[in-house]
Amino acid sequence: MKFGKIVLNPVPVFIGRKECNGNEFILQKLNYIYNNPFVAKWQLSINAIEYPDSSAKFYICGEQGKYPVMNFRELDDINLNSNFKE
């Protein structure tokens, strides 16, 4: 048997970034994150609420899950563009 040369090319997990401009954009990303664990490719859960590491339970049912969650809308008054100095 002849084996080819194995070349490992690490692929970055995150390429670039996007600003979260508005609640509609944030909700779009949350929906993607919530639906990802139970799509056919992963099959980690039967739905977003049942996935133990998801915050979907908080947003859909109003109940805290495995990790404490606060509503992202509570962050509206925080200026994320300011320079923090220690």
C-alpha cells in the first residue's frame, strides 16, 4: 500500500468579525445557534429547548437552564465602543 503525504492545514474557526447592529441581527444569530445542535448533521438534541448547554430555554420558555442567562436587550444601554482603562 502506498500512502500519500498528510498535510495538516489548520483552518481558523473564526474568520473576520461582524458588528451586532440591532436586535434583528442578534436574533438571527441566536436562532442559528439554537437550531444548530438538532440539525441532521449533529443530532445532539430533539429541539433547542432540550439541548442542555443552550440558552434557548430562557428565551423561549422564560426559564433558566444549565447556565444563568440574561436577556441581551438588557445590554442596550452599555457603550461597547468606549475605551476602558484600568
